[in-house]
Amino acid sequence: MSICCLGGPGRAPSITLFSYTPRKAGNPPREKTPGRRGLREPRESAGWGAGSPLWPPPPPPAPPPRPALGHRPQPRPPARSHPRLWGLADGSETGRRAGHAQWRARRWSRKPVRGRRRQAGRGARRARGTRCSCGPVAAHPGRDRSRAQRCTRDPPAAAPAPWIPRGEGAGGGWRRRGAEEPRRPHPPRPPRPGSVPEPSGMEPWKQCAQWLIHCKVLPANHRVTWDSAQVFDLAQTLRDGVLLCQLLNNLRAHSINLKEINLRPQMSQFLCLKNIRTFLTACCETFGMRKSELFEAFDLFDVRDFGKVIETLSRLSRTPIALATGIRPFPTEESINDEDIYKGLPDLIDETLVEDEEDLYDCVYGEDEGGEVYEDLMKAEEAHQPKCPENDIRTCCLAEIKQTEEKYTETLESIEKYFMAPLKRFLTAAEFDSVFINIPELVKLHRNLMQEIHDSIVNKNDQNLYQVFINYKERLVIYGQYCSGVESAISSLDYISKTKEDVKLKLEECSKRANNGKFTLRDLLVVPMQRVLKYHLLLQELVKHTTDPTEKANLKLALDAMKDLAQYVNEVKRDNETLREIKQFQLSIENLNQPVLLFGRPQGDGEIRITTLDKHTKQERHIFLFDLAVIVCKRKGDNYEMKEIIDLQQYKIANNPTTDKENKKWSYGFYLIHTQGQNGLEFYCKTKDLKKKWLEQFEMALSNIRPDYADSNFHDFKMHTFTRVTSCKVCQMLLRGTFYQGYLCFKCGARAHKECLGRVDNCGRVNSGEQGTLKLPEKRTNGLRRTPKQVDPGLPKMQVIRNYSGTPPPALHEGPPLHLQAGDTVELLRGDAHSLFWQGRNLASGEVGFFPSDAVKPCPCVPKPVDYSCQPWYAGAMERLQAETELINRVNSTYLVRHRTKESGEYAISIKYNNEAKHIKILTRDGFFHIAENRKFKSLMELVEYYKHHSLKEGFRTLDTTLQFPYKEPEHSAGQRGNRPGNSSPSLFCGFSFVTPPGYSFVPPSSTPFWSVLSPKVLGIAIARYDFCARDMRELSLLKGDVVKIYTKMSANGWWRGEVNGRVGWFPSTYVEEDE
């Protein structure tokens, strides 16, 4: 006989005597399944499961009678005050007593939650985890209120009943007689096609992800739904605050004005925090949440407390506004404990830079504002138009061009007739101009354009249609002014409508007269911006269906003109977004007395630690990097206090590779060195990846200040803001945007794109000093200009392009003529850009004289031959097979540089990697050496030194190694070097050419999650028609003829995303021609 205490959750224990057979050796006792929350069915084991000798146990006698409650009756708490007590212990009085004990403990105890649970006593513990009689849902009094599920049925009767054993399906235990037999959970129903599966046994973050999908913030196939998804994926997705702001707009329209946030913050700390704070403010003001229910901005951006973020979103899902959408809140059931998984997120976020998130927002918001209104207007009378023959698509294209132009002109005229004229009496002159901008000019322009298009198509068989569009390109640039002001026009209109009731009523009356109230003035104001972006699409379709070669070539000229116009308008729109960012910077930085606009475009911002080179104290600072300057600030709450402005035109950048060996946070440094020898600065970054990112952003800024070829052909180009619409002198295309659109030569006034600087002709007005002699170009050292003290070796050399024998002769006062033969080299001694004759020395004959200035051209730069024989890596002339023989028995990362015998003046790197010899051709172009287009060097020595410290994967994705061991070094010496990397060479001075960010490459660092290496879907292939030079780290540089893989076409601003030679970024769609 043995004594055994039998009972269960929510049931009073009973003590009974009974006999039993001891379990067999090796049979483990019954155990509960893991998990803190919810009722868990015990796993069946050999000794205690169904079918064992001990199952089912003999029924015990009836439980002892309930003890009296005392002479004072115990009141039952009201049901409304204790919703969790509904359904406890299957309605038994014992369960209610236990629940009430817990309620009293919670009501009066000041101890933490766990202490309260202990204080509630054994009855509360018995009540924990009991099942509601209405079904298998578990109720958890005493647990987190936000995670417990409330029973929605009426409380069951409280009549006590004797205890009886549960059936086998219940997994053992006891229940009262008459109580409903607990049911096994129903098997999940198969999901409907296209539906998102309901969460089942998920951690709260997974339930949060499902809720976001139901709210149409995330796509149903987002990576957070993958089987391998981690909480890091959701944290990284929400970090910039964009999706959170869109979430509020999905729950209630116009909760947040998306124009007030940055939709592509590129992990800029300032912009991300502003987005997050905008979300938190709207949660309080619009959704009625308390500040105590919200997380702090840095809890999300730095992932300091991501559990609090999930809790806030859970409370948001239960607000009346969110519930009114019919979307089920979360958590919908008791969840697995997930507190521990949030602890490592801050370190993981620091170690992992995810740059390739551009596709994420394409499913969230649309930038194509006004597109539906435009399409509706253009198709309004489609039923009345004659149908085109199916076999003549070209005729349909011409008809569409003519008809849409007529309909658009009619729309502009209706704005002028039905809105502008009536409202003139109700608005001040300033309000009138701010709302209607330059619509009267657009009306006049399109009346003429419509007439010429009609005349060309109807009367001239469209023979001169291409010329019409080419002629109107310069006139259509007034759309730049309209597109710059349309957003402020709509804002002004909204404000006037709210503050002036008479204007609001008049607007409604005008809408009814104009189009029976179908479109408001607000709708119509965005139509012109849509129309100007349609011309190149209409012409593109016409070109596709034109077969005559001459007509097709002419129409392509018109297509190029309209593409250029569209790109100009798109850049104006994009610059307006940038100007909004700059305005936010200006308002958030205290003590800043200079306009930030003068510093150029923003390149990035974030936290960093700074020290001067003569002091070693690191100061925590927040820096804002622009093209021309760095604003150093100290964080002051939500704002910043300006401490210093660094003029980047006076500095050069240098890496400090020795700091990378410490492998500690805030130990990865680089230098800013003053070019005049003044005190420099050292910047320390939190991680190695952040250091790499900052170096690239600084290099991009410096390359914008001092671009390649800025002083070629005697020019002096500098970045400049053009107040008027301007075209490039080289390609004749428009300079894009509204500020710092291109480069201006301060000598001759030539204007050019950054990518066109190397192709500008000789400077047309050369400042030649007192005697009118030609000013010598400044030389560069490490990307910085310096004027040579000794001018003799630097006399410009000119190449003779035609023979000159003295006819026509120079002026009598100038001197004798200099006889030249085509191919001769002339050393220029004196010249004026406006003179017909220059003075020089023929290097072939040594004679000095005068010659026509148009008989010569600048000599191409030819690098001087350099002797590399003393270098331990140089192998001289060597074939590929011989190089493999040299490397076959060496350690990995051993390398040599050889002269390719088959190609004169060409070099190659041979390196052992993964036990195989790999060969890399070193390309030379315009006097530069490179193995990848995004990084060029002025000498072979610079190239080798650079790749001693940087991986070759910058140019070759599968070759992740540096140049470590020169093949001439003995094996043991190489091993010593391998143990002490970086000791064999001084600090590396980085070049200033454009660098493609490694985050855009599909070869991530080892700490990057596996999903970032997945290749995106290729939508198409395009060929670059023009050169394009990136201005910031998001953009992709192109060279004419590049083959571009297209990944994204979703941007309404005319930018596509693609890949060229392993580099991924955004580029203007009008600069490429898609391969059909």
C-alpha cells in the first residue's frame, strides 16, 4: 500500500491509499512537454502512457467535503473586473476561490509578478493552466495580460461535482463528473489558396510578422515567413521605420503624410530615427496609445529592446482602430517564451550591414501619384474613338500620340477655365501663384504642340514628327519648375481649403462644372507631371513598330530627346526629396549658422568617435557627411549641437589598417589629413564593416569635389549649381536636378556632366598670366592638386595632326614659322586660346617657332616605363603555365605579377587560391591600371599595395583573398608575414575614384545572413547608351556599351536597379536601351 496525492491543474488534491505494481526498470516517469505557457499534454512513456500496466489508475474515492469559508461570506469579484476568472477550473467553486486568492494578491501585493504568483498560494497555482469548458483554449491567470486569451462565452455553472478519471485522450489526470471531456485540438485546416497561414505555436515575433502580412505591410512570401527565418530578419526589416509608418496608414488612411518621412533612408541614423519618432507620435495622437505603452526610438534602431517593440505592436493591434479593420490581433494564443532570443540582436545588427533592401518597399507604397487620374482622363472618350486595324500597330501608335495630346490639352484648358478664372477673386496673388504655378504657360505651350503634332500626322504623313519633339525639348523644360512646386501647391491648396470655407465651397462648385465632380483640383494638379513622363514611352512604342531605317533613325533622335527630358524631370523630383532631407538636417542641428544646402548632397550620417592626432581622447560624436563638408555634432536629446565643420576640400583621407587587428568595438580607424600640414583627425568606427562603409562614403564625397579629369585639357572644373536649365557641352544632354547638377569650368565657362569631363575640348579661355602665355595644368598627388615649382619638365606636349610648312605665315611681329609633320611632338612655350598661332619647340628637330593652333592636339598621357625588377612580387616576362609552376608548391595567397609576353605593355596577377593558380589580367586605360572598373590606380605599385589590404573579390566575386605572400620571398619569411599582417607596408593612402559599395555586391561578409547572397530575379538585359557617373553610394556607374542586368523597374522616378560586373545599384533608365 502506498500513499499518493492525485490532482491536476485547477483541481483540489485528494489523498488516497491504493496498491499498485512498481514500474519496470528503465521506464521513465511521466514528464511534461517543454514550455512555460499553456497547458501541455504529457508525453506517453513506456511506464505511464496508454496501454501500460499502470494505466488507467484505479478510481479514487470521492474527494473530502469542502471546508467552510468562515462566518463571513467571501464575496465573489465582479466578472467584469476579473475576465480571466471566467471558465477557471471548469466553473468549480474551488477554481473561483483560487482565482480570487490570486486577484487579492495582485490587488494588494507590492511584490513583482513572480512574487505575487507565489503569494497567491497553492490555489492560484492550481488554477494556472486550466482549460475553459468552452473548448481547448487555455486560460492563464497571473500571466502577461497582453498574452492571455479571454474566453468570450458566458461563465459556466459553478455546481461542484465528484472527481472522475479523464480518458486516455486527455493524457491522464482527473476531472469532475459532468464536466465536458477536454477535447484534443482539432487538426489545422488546410489554408485557402493564396492565404497566409494562421500562427500556431509561434513566438510573438512570428505572430507579429503574420499580422503585418495581414495588414498588407509585408508580402506573403517575405523572408520572415521562411522556415529558416530568424528574429533578426524582422528587426532588420522594421529598423528604418518606413514600414511602421506605412502600417499606420494601412490601418487608417492618412494617419501619416508619407511626404514627411523618408521612404528610402538607406539606414541613415538621422532619417531612420525621424521615421520611427513619426510613427510613435502618430500612435499617441491618432491611435490613442499611452506613452508608457510605446518603445523608444533607439529600442528599435539599435535593437536594444526588440521585445518592447513587439509588445507595442501587439498593443497597437488591439486598439479600436486596428480592430475595426477586422484583422485578428496578436498574440492570438499563448506563445512560446522568446525573451532570450532578443539578447544578441544588438551585436548581430552591428556586425551585419544589410544594404540591399530596395525591393522591400516596392510592395508597400506607390510613388506613381496621379497615375490613375491620368489614365482615366486619357481613356474617358475611348469608346468614341475609331478602332485601329489590328495589322497596323504603327497607325495605332500615331493615333494614340495625337489623341492623348488633344485630351491633355483639353484638361489643361479646363483647369484654366473652370478653376483659375473663378478662384482668382477668392485667392490672394501669392496663394494663386503657389497653387497654379506656371499652368498658363503650359496651356500656351501645349496648344501649339498639339497643333504641330496634328499637322504632322494628318497632313505630312508624320515625316517631320521626330523634328517636332526635338524642337520642343528645350521648351518643355518648364516642367522642371512645375514639378518642383506641385507638392507645395497641393499643400497650399489643402491648407486654404481648411481655413477658408468659401474657397472650399467654390472648389466643389468648380469641380461639378468641370467634370461633374469626378475629379477635384487636387487630382488634376498632378496630371501634368504624369504627362511629361509619357512622351518617351509613346515614342518608344512607335520606334519599335517602325520598319523604315531612315524613319527609325530619326525617331530615335526624338526618343533620346524625350528620354533626356524625362530624366531631367525625374531628377528635379528626386532633388526635391533631397532638399527636404537637408531642411530636416538644418532644423535639427543647433548653432548651425550656415545653410546646409551649400555643402552639397548628403552622403551619410551616423555615430562615430573622433580624436585629433595630437590628442588621444576619443569623443562620441554624430557626423553628417556631405559632398563638401562634414558637420560634427553632439547628440542633444532628439536634436544635435554643432561642434565643428570640416571643409573636405582641405583634407585627404587615409586608412589606418593597424587598428583593424584589435577586433574590438570602436577600434577601427581612418585618418583625415590636412593638406597644408595642420592638425588632422582620426575617426573610429564601431565595426569593421562600418569603417569600410564610411571610407567609401568619404571617397565618394572627395571624388565629387575632385573628380578625375577636372583639370584635363587645361580646364578647371568645379561642382556647381546652375540656376537655369543647362546642357552638357559634350553630350548635349540636360544637366540633371536643381542643385549641384554638374561641373563648371571657371576659366572658360564650359558645363559638363561628371562622366563627360574627360571628353571636353581644350579650354576656350585660358588664363595665361601677364604675358598671355598658357597656364600650366596643376599636377595631382594622391588625388590632390599641387602647382609644380619647376615648370620645365611640365611644359605641355602637343601632337601634330596635320602638316604645316609656313603657309599661312604667322604675323610679322610674332616670329618665324615652325615647320611640322603629322605625328611630330611639339613642346608648347607660349599660347593664347584666342590666338591663331602658338609658339613651341619641335622635339624632333629642336627648332622653335610659331604654328597654327588648330594644327595640334594635346598628347595622350603615356605612363613612363617603371622598373619593377627589385620588387619581390615582380616576375618579368612570364607565360601562364610557367607562373602556375612557380606557385604550385607554395602556400595559398602567394602571388606574382608578370609581364604578359603576348600583349605588349600588359601585366597580369597570378595567385594561388584554394590550391589552384588563378590569373587576373591588369587592364590599362587612359594611363590608369585596374582589375575592376570601379577602382583605378595611377601605377602598378599602387594597385599591388592596395590589394595587399583589400580583398580581390571587389573585382572577382569568387576570389576572396588579398595579395599576401610575394613569390620571391622564402617560405618561412612568408609564414612570418602571415602571422603579422600589415607590418610589411606603410599605411595605405586610399584613392579618390568612385567605389561601389560592398553592400551592393552579392558576396557578403561571413557574418551576413544567408538570404543576402540569393541572386535576385533578372527582369531583363539592357545596353548602356551613355556614360553615367554615380554621385552617391546608391547609384551604379555605367560606361557606354555596358551590359546591365535589370532587377527592379518599380521606381516611378525613372531609376532602375541592376548589376554591371558584379556591382549593383540604381541608374537612370533613360541611359540604357533594353534588349528586346
